[in-house]
Amino acid sequence: MTTPPPMSLLAELTHRCPLQCPYCSNPLRLDPRTSELDTATWRRVMDEAAAMGVLQVHFSGGEPMARPDLPDLVRHAQSVGLYSNLITSGVLLNPTSLAALADAGLDHIQLSFQDALPDPADRVANMAGAHAKKLEAARLIVAEGMPLTLNFVIHRQNAERVPAMLLLAEQLGARRVEIAHTQYYGWGLLNRDALLPDRDQLALTEQAVTEARTRLAGRMTIDFVTPDYYAEEPKPCMGGWGQRFLNISPTGRVLPCHAAESIPNVEFPSVADASLTDIWENAPLFTMFRGTDWMPEPCRSCPAQTLDWGGCRCQALALAGKADAADPVCHKAPDHGLVERAITTRPATPPAFRYRRYGNA
Ligand code: FES
């Protein structure tokens, strides 16, 4: 292999999910159940991933626990030496399903929360009782002795409760918590006016994280993801296009990131047609933005080009209309005014959510 292998595989087992979060990272067009990969194909994919040097598999969705074969897949990941992480809403988790996953060798669970309080949490998920199920799931996971990370997605309608979220994570016994501001592509972009915080709210969340890091040093790790729109520099999305991550959609499309299906005029490779190694090294979708040769100015002459790798291609497409444009969140980008306009034209009152549902986008 000439290109270093990816470190992680994100296995999106299904787009089905009981929740309807308006910032869901799934594409606007969701894959139907009938076209999902079967168990044998996912096993083969993991064989190929382990053989090419992938270290971790993240089982994701939608809600991956909607797949009854999840324990089989976890067991297979373990058998081929892949570290396994389950990214779940927790609403389908119970003592029996958790025991099956632990028995299969699951290494870690990342549990999503919508808020620290039940009513606003259930409103974002658009599912009554979801928050209570998540609390119970967290207690079961910790009692099982499974390492637990909590993930809170932050936006203008919950930013003030970041201190309460950090307290909840501490009380539940999480080893790690992610305070992650919403990313604005896909469903998040569709709901941007309902979600984008202002600068004061962002500052409050940063302050809460700084204080908690001091208070909880050595006991709980806190990751903070800033909202792109307020960053001076773009983030190195996915650690660089086609450099560290492989994403496989429920139907078997192999992608450099979860939003790459929005890229126009390129063929999406499939696990049905080629090996993962061949796709990783040769598929045009993976080579088109790998490295620095594709970069326009000002990225081409920017000293940070191998630190941020030009930012996020999907964001450039969503905002500037071209996937090979400089990421508009960069203050040097010609299209940076689009980001500033989104901030200054944000309505004072958030509009109603457009919930993630099959067919409503
Ligand atoms: Fe696709 Fe950032 S989400 S490159």
C-alpha cells in the first residue's frame, strides 16, 4: 500500500433511528432499511479493514442498536483485532442488550445527550421519554464497568446549560465528555437559524469548560468542539481528506467523511465493487482532495495548509457551492462573508425545528 492506511472506520449500520434531532449528521436523503448491507458483508468489510491496518471501528447510525446483528458484528470486530466503539442514543439499550454487547467484547460506548434537562432534551430529540431512557442507559453502562463517553451537542437553545451538562456527566460517572457545538452541514445547515449561538453564548460555553477542566482534572476528560462559524482558522476536517478516516454508509458506499455524498460529479465507490484498499488508494472520490495539490489560493500559499488541510470540503460546497473552494469559515477565504452574513442575519427568535425524518427534506 502506498498511501498510509486509515486509522478508523465509521460503520454507519443504518439510518433508522427513533430520534429526530435537527442537527443529525446523516445526509438529508436517508438510506432505507431494505438497502442496508447484510451481516456477512459487514463482516467482510471488517476483515478487509483490519488487513489494511485500520485500528478502530465505530458502530454508528442512525441508531446502530436498531440492527439485531450488532453483537455479532462487535464479536467479529474483536476477533479480527479491531477496537470497537458504539455510538448510540441509548434509547434501545437495556440490561439484556448491554450484556450481549459486553459478552461480544465491546470496548467502549459513546452515549449522546440532547440536554441536561428532560423537557428540552426530549423536544430536540422529538421523542417523549428519551432523556429518561438515556439516564438509565448511562447507569447500566457504568454498572457494567464499560468505559463511557457522553456527547452533548450544543446550540443556541441549550448553551446556557453546559455547566449542568458537565455536572450530569460527572454524576453519571462518565470518563470523558464531549461538549460539541453543532456543525452546520446536512440537517444542521437546514436548521442553522434555529441552532447557531451568538458570540456571548459561545463565550459562556468556553468558560464553563475551562472551569470544569480545572475542577475535574484527573477524573474526567473534557473535549470541546468550537462552532466552525466563530473559528478564525478552519478545522482539519476528518484529519485531512482521505488521510485518516473511512466512512461506510448503510448501503455500502465508501466515503472520506459522513457528508461526502453531497459532493457532485463523482462516483461513489461501493464495498460491492472493489476492496477497501483499492478504494482507499485509487478511487477518485478519495484522491480528489487528498494532500495539497488540489488547493486553490489562498490555501495554496498558506503556511497552515498541512495543518488544516484546507478545512472542510463539504462545508465549502454547502456555503460557496464548490467543494474545491477555500473553506468559507477561514478568515482569509474569498467567501468568508457568507459565514459573517449567517451570523449577522441570524433571527432574534429561533424558528421551529425541521426534524430529521425520512422524506421531509
Ligand atoms: Fe466532509 Fe468535512 S464533513 S470534509
